[in-house]
Amino acid sequence: MFRLWAKIFKDNRMLRDTVICDDSSETRTHKVFNALDEICYQFDLGKPMWLDATIHDFKKHSKARFTPDNFVEQIDFDFLEIQVIEED
């Protein structure tokens, strides 16, 4: 089972969160991208861009923060954080 936890923060408070579960036989990368698509759908967000710093943090810590710099449109929160909480 692959699980990804997503949280939206503003002013050091968590506004929303969700956990996406994926039991498919896809690769880890596909699972992450599919989960991020589902998160953006649930939170009604545009897809964030993976900047080099975001990719580096995700590879190192299995956690990434998407700040306003990662989004094309205006967002009304400080950052979206995703974290892998369980892997096969």
C-alpha cells in the first residue's frame, strides 16, 4: 500500500488535509503523480510545478512543499506539503 499525506497551511495552521491511498502496481513516480493529481482535484487547485529544489527535497526526505512560486495561479494559503507516509 502506498499512502501520500497532503496538507495545506496558512499562518502556521493546517487548513485542510487528505490521505491518498494507491494499491496499484505502478512505479513510485507514477503513484506520486497520480496522488498529486487527486489532491489537486480534491482541493480544487491547479497542478504545481516541480522546481529543482522541490524535487531535491522530495528525493531526500519523501516530503515536498509547494509554495506560491510553484503555482501559476494565485493561491490563498502559504504552502501545500506532501509526504509519503507508507510504501510497499
